[in-house]
Amino acid sequence: MMIGQANAGWMPRITAFGGGTGMSVLLKGLKRFTDRTTAVVTVGDDGGSSGRLRTELDVPPPGDIRNCIIALADTEPLMEELLQYRFDESELAGHSFGNLLLVALTKITGDFKRAVQEANRILRVRGRVLPATLKKVSIVAHHADGTKTTGEVRVGRASKPVVAVELQPKPVPATNEVFEAIEEADLFVFGPGSLYTSVVPTLLVDGVADAIRRSSAKKVYVCNIMTQPNETKGYTVSDHVMALLSHTSPDFLDYVIVNTGVPDKAVREQYMRRGQYPVKNDAARLNGVKVVEADLLSAGGQAHHDPEKLASCIMDILLESLGSKGLPDEPR
């Protein structure tokens, strides 16, 4: 059942944490159900266009922010194509127009937070997109042998298993808007997306995990469909969940969403050539976390979540969590 069918005067406030393709998929689905989604997005990217702009112009990496803004934007297809357009010649080779737009707005306004706010407004974002922090930070991975790897790209390529990640240098303050989004949330969603380089880093910003834990709103983790080369090699559903809990608290999550759809053999083989395999469902081993299983696989040649199926599943969880309380009569 759609929220709007239950109460036309109320839309849920959903606060999502993560980055990358997974977050974009989630946001595209959620905007069909509510205009009050807040995306809190990782800013640890140091590769590609984002990494170059971060180094050369001393701005937070804009790539994940750009993708989330596009996912929530209420714009015509040509505008999305324009923002995703990537130059392939001259000194601009590799840069996307959307990244350059965010950098230009930063220079015009003098502030990255203001630039993101203006991009939200200009592109009529259905909700809002927030950087997890405005500080220039790096992701540092700790390995079982005691060594460390620094930088999102290097962490993703590291051949050693990751046991924990942190953000450096400290402190890593969040903005007031992030804490407002946490306080107002009716539901929290984490993922899908790179576990150690997208999802967990957004929860390592000072005070964020504690603020979420104190909220009475339910917390939902969307487990990835496929493992990632090196970063989560061999990980099961319970491995993903336990990694998230080890960086937050043992009682941090209420639900985990697990896809039951199976990619076609050709798709699986395509991923396996890149060192990626379907995440084994051993969620029955989890205690204290409710497991929601559904076929959420998208059609086509990618092992991605279907935006509408995923969003519908999340809305069902929200309605269940409200239970006998029912929906509020008026917007808050």
C-alpha cells in the first residue's frame, strides 16, 4: 500500500545513509512515495573526477553528491543526461558536467554546503541531499595483520581483508542539518552500497551513530546483492550486518532487507570475472534483527536492486513499524 493511499496529508521523513550507485537506486525509488527523503552522503571519494577536483581545487568530492541529487531531482531526462555528461577530450577529460557545476557553485557561494543547497533548489530535488561532513577526510582501513590502507580507492583495491575503517584526520564534525534529519526521521535506511567505503563512513562522523541509536525510528539495512572484489570478498549477509554493528553498536539495527532474486547465469559470470559473487543468505544466524526477504532484483544485465521494488519493501516496513499507532494526521 502506498503511503499516499493511507493518508494523503502525510509523507514519511526517511533519512538514508551511504553513497555510490546503491544510494542512487534507493533514492530513485523513494521519490515515488515521499518528497521528504534526506540523503546523507559520503565524502571520502578520492578517485576519478572527484579525486582530481578534491586535490586540485580543494573542494569536497562532488561525485556521490551529484548522483544523489540527480536521483532525487524532479527534472526532465535531458537535464539528467546533461549532469551526467562526461567530457572525453582536453584537460576536462573524465570530468562530468554535474561535478563541475557543484564546484562552480562552491566557488560562487564560497561554501560547499551552500553549493549543495543551491543545487537541491535549482534541480527541484524531492527531498534533500546533504554531505555527511564538510571536512576533508580520508577513509583508513585496518587489516587483520595490523597494517593500514588509506584512501577510498586504495581501500577498495586492497588485497587484505578489512576488519575496521575510520575517518582521518579527527575530529570529523557533522553539520546541524544532518542532526536535524536524524531527529526528524520516521525511518532510517543504510545502503545498499559499498560497505566500508560508502555506508559505514557516513556513520563514523562524530555523533551521528549515537544520535541515530537514540532515535525511536526503526533502522533498516539493505544488504548488497553481490560481494565486492577484495572489500567484501566472501562476505555473507550476516558478515555485512556484523560489520555494520561493529562500527556502531550491537543493537543498532532493527531490520535487514535481503534480496532473494537470482541473477541470470550470464550476469553472474560477468560479475565473477570481476571477482564478485552473490552474497550468501545466512541471515537466519542473526539475533535481534528482523530479516525481510524479497525478490528485489532489477531486470536487465546488472545485479542491482530494482528502485520501485526496494522502495515498496521499505514502505511496508515503515507501515509495520508504525503498527497500531497508525499514520500521523498532519505533516510534522
